[in-house]
Amino acid sequence: MVAAMLESWKARLVSLTLLALALRALWVAFEPATSPQADETMWLTWGTEVLPSPEVAFSPRQLRFVFHPPAYLYFLGVPFALTGSLTALKYLQCLVGALLTPAIGLLGRSTFGERAGLLAAFLAAVYPELVWFAAHFWAETLFTVLLWWAIERLVASDDTASPGAALAAGLLWGAAILTRETVLYFVPLAALWLVWRRSGGLRRAGLFVCASLIVVVPWTVRNYLVFDAFVPVSTAGALNLWQGNTRLSREQVYEEYWAVHGRIPKYEHARRRAVEAILERQPLWIFEKLRSELPEFWAAHSQPIVHIERGAYGPLKRPVALAAVGVVLVPYLAVLALFVLGLAWLPRSRGALLVLSFLAFYVLIHVAAHAYPRYRLPAMPAVFLLASHGLACWSMRPRPATSRAHGLAAAAAGLVLALSVTPSLVGWFAKPWPPPWFEGMGVETSAPTNDERPEGR
């Protein structure tokens, strides 16, 4: 009977994975006509023009690219060289994006129970923003899948004392680092989590760290050989840290940044200016940053809405535009509310601690540097997991008991989230109606742009 139940659960997870793939493929097929915007153009230029060009020919040594990590570049470039089709790239992203569903389902089952695992997998399958990204050329789809499979393997290694799972987690984590550098700094914390109160944890932590380094260090060596400087992965972090902490305007930062000649001198200048800006804002720096960045990180906004605001879909009628905004924001606000509920029943398990610790780390690293609604997407699976756990507990009869400490923690988190989301919600009602983008006119947004230009193609 137990085997039959497990097979039934796995069949449901497979069905949800197929649903995720179908939704993404349908969106690619029927998305209204649009064009690449902002960083999409940078990724496409480097990935489909520069990388396969005769001068570069996919060689890391010939590629003058260091502002961002390289994995997404090759993810675009290799299939494009084989197919010559951007549409084929989109369908590939559909396939990769759908793989988030089983990762979240398996992680949810091991950490929060079978019902919560399926609910979290369902959210990963149908969440509108994740579906939308499969048809667009940002690194979020690839990064999110690599990251959460790495976390799933970490928890599996801890639960089963499996060195192989720890090795797989490290390799996946290294690939995630080469897609987005931010998670590099969580490696020591993940290793400590593996070691803490677990027999054989030191060995598994060593395998995890070594596997991560095996993936990342060759690119670090490449950076040294090509640019004659120690750059662990990429240089974007220094500019983001400076931009997020200086009192200069964004325009002033970029004017000063571009006045410096050379990629590495730019990187060193931005890093130095970022440290100066942080020191100048002590001792209240972290409180100022929490106040300014949390509303940006948790804003009732998203990249699909930014795409609409830029006029990328052309003229939109009022009902269509309102429906698009609602489809994106209503699920987001709903899962935030359920996330708070999940905190009230947070289980005392190592897996739950890892998920919550990663979410806190990910939020704080963007608070320290530079927050923006698009940046939260890779952390949303953590919200899905807690939200699904909260919904599963709420639906139980009788409901499980919760401690006073958990209740207070959930109330505090709910207050912080409410204070973070409210300014953007109020902003929607303060906008002129109809706003310009109903007629397809682009408006200025706070979306960050990229300075990695295809020099020396």
C-alpha cells in the first residue's frame, strides 16, 4: 500500500511537470508579438552573435566578457549555433523551466510533507511570472532551476547521508554560481549546515564545497589569464554594490564609471567607491538599506509588467492591461499571505531551516547591494514551499498546534512584508488613469541596465 501511495505521488508530480511544460510552451506559441528589451538585447548580442563568431568560436580565452557570469551566454549560444532559431531557444527554456516543478515537489515532500510538496510543485508549475520568463532572454529561468535542484540535492544528502547527492549538489551549485554570482557567498553557510549535528557531515560538506569549486575555479583562472586580475566570477557585483549604496544619482554613477577605461579598472574603481559609500553611511547603514531596499525587493511589481510599461507589446486596451497586471500580482500577493501562515507552523526540521536561511540570505544580500522586483524571482520557490506548508496546515482538521514564538515570528514577518508591499500597492492607485502604456507608450522605469558592451567582437 505504501508503495502504491508513493507511485501515486510520483505520478502526480510527473503530471504537474508536464503541466508546467505545456503552459510554458503555450505561452511561447501564443504570446503577443514583442521584442527583446533591456538586458535581453545584451544577452542575445553576446550569446548569438559574439560567442559563435569566427573571432571567438566559443573560446573562453577569446571572449572578452566579464561583467556577468558566462553560463547563460553558453546556454543561448550553443543551441542557437545548432538551430539558428530564437524560437528554439524559447522552447528549450520551456523544458528547462519545467524542471523546477519536480525539484520543488521533491524538496517540499522531504521538508514539509507530501501534500505541501505537491502544492509547492503546483505553484512552481503555474506561477505566471515563471511561465512568462520562459519566453524571454534573462538568466532567471536557468539560474532558478540550477539553484533549487542544488538545494534539493543538499537536503537529500543530509536526509540519506549520501555523498553522491552532496557531490551533485556541489556541481549544480557551481553551475548556478556561473549563472548568477550571488549564491557563491552561501556556499560556506550550506557547508556549515551539512556539518552541524550530522554524523559524516564533514565529509559531505567537503564534497559539496570541492564540487562547487571544480565548476567555478576554471572560470576564475580564465579571468586571470584573460584580464590579468583576480575576479572570482564577474565584475557586476561591484557596480551594483556601489550603485545601491552611494548617495550619487544613477546617472552620476554611470558617468563616473564609464570615465574609467578598461574593464578591470572599472571593477576596482566601483569596488573601492562602494566600500567608501558603505563606510560613510555607518552606523545607520543597514537600517537605511532595509528601509529603502525591502520595498523594492517585495514590490507589487514584476518584469512582465515592466515589459508592458516599456510598450513592448504595443497598444493595449484598458481591460487587457488590467487583466495582465492582475494575473501577475494577485498570485504573488496570495502566496505572500500564505507564506506568513506557513511561518506560524514552521516545522523544526533541518530542511526547513536551510530553506528559510537561504531566503533570508538572498534578501539580505540584495538589501546590502541593490534590490529590484526581478531579482526576487529565484527566491520565490522558498516562498512557495512555506506558503504550501501553511495552506496544508490550514486545511487540516484539526489544525496542528503552533507555538507562541512561531506565532510572533509570523506576525513580525507579516508586518515587514506588509510595510514593504504597501508603497507599491498605493503607487498603483496613484498612477494617472489611463496610464501611458495603455496606448503602448514606453515610460521610464527603475529597471537596471547593463554596461557589458560587445567590445572587440
